[in-house]
Amino acid sequence: MANIFFLLLASYFLGSLNGAQLLHHILRRKFPAHITRIGTKNAGMQNVWMSIGKKSGLVVFAIDFLKGYLALALGKMMGFEGTMLLVSAALVILGHNWPIFFHFRGGRGFASLIGVFWAFDARIAFIASVFSLPIGFILRLAGITPFIFLIIGSFALYSHAYILIAVILFAKRVYAEWKPLMESRNKIVALKNLLLYDRATSNPPSLKKLFS
């Protein structure tokens, strides 16, 4: 029981090492304002990429990817497997989305989810990447890609922990987009947009804007 508690606590604290917030504190001169006040106001890789620069965005992705990977690697070293590892993954993403070190202002959790999957099972992660990333990049349905990862993973190991991870991911979207969601005349459409585009409106950023 003590090992379980330690793993879950370590996973949450690892997740709380939010890459965008860390980079902001290290390179304050490069940031025109706090990361939660510029661009999309999201403390994640995409906002840093678009608002600060590609190199900074890649650094944030690496940090958020590695903490997910390390948390699962720690769980494996401690002898855990299956559902327990996925619960650990949920705590990593919870920490990333609501980091205790940064006033609970975090990102959306996708980079950490990718790291978790590569540590959990590289074959599943590869298959999920092949199926989901083209949907995000070509069809501009970036919001649905994390859930495709979870669906593909569930074929290899069915677990309610996948549902827990999905709830944490979607809850952060609702929290971050609460005002436009409440102002929307059609809440069902707004929730659908949150699922597909990661925003309450149906106007995802173009690839040209994201990679130019």
C-alpha cells in the first residue's frame, strides 16, 4: 500500500513540473508576459510554440513528454503493471493540467499522455501515433487525437483507468473554455467542438499558422 501511495504521489508531483511554466521562469526575458497571459493563455507546448518560438516549444514538449515517460518507468521499476500504471498516468496528467507548483495553472496534457504511452507500450504508442496524428495535422481535428490514443490503448488492455484519463483531459478543456462555453447558444455544439478542436468554437488554428 505504501508503494502505491508513493507512486501516485510521485506521479502527480512529476506531472506538476509543467514545462511551459518552468521555461517561463528560466527564460523570463524571452517571454513578453506570463505564459498564462499570452496567446491562448494555455501553459502548454502549442502556446509556447506559437507565442514564443519553435525551439522553446520543442523544449516544453520534451519536458512534458519525459515526465510522463519517467513516471511510468518508475512504476515499472517498482513492479507495477497494467491498470496501476494507467492510474499513475492519470495522476501525471492531473498534475500537468493542475500543477501544485504553479497555482494549478497548467496545460492540456497531450504531450504527457504521449510520453506515458511510449513508456507503457511502445508498440501501442506507435500504432496510436500513426492513426491519430494525421487526423490532427491533415483534418485539423487536433482535439480528438488524445482520445484516439486512449481508444487504441484500450484494445490492448481494457481498464477503467482509460476513462479516468479521458475525463481529466476533457475536464481541463471545459475548465479552460468555461466562459465561451457558457456564452454559447448551443452548449451541445460547443461541447462537440471541445472534443474535436480543443476549443468551444469550430475554428481550429491552421497548419500554416501553427508551423509558419
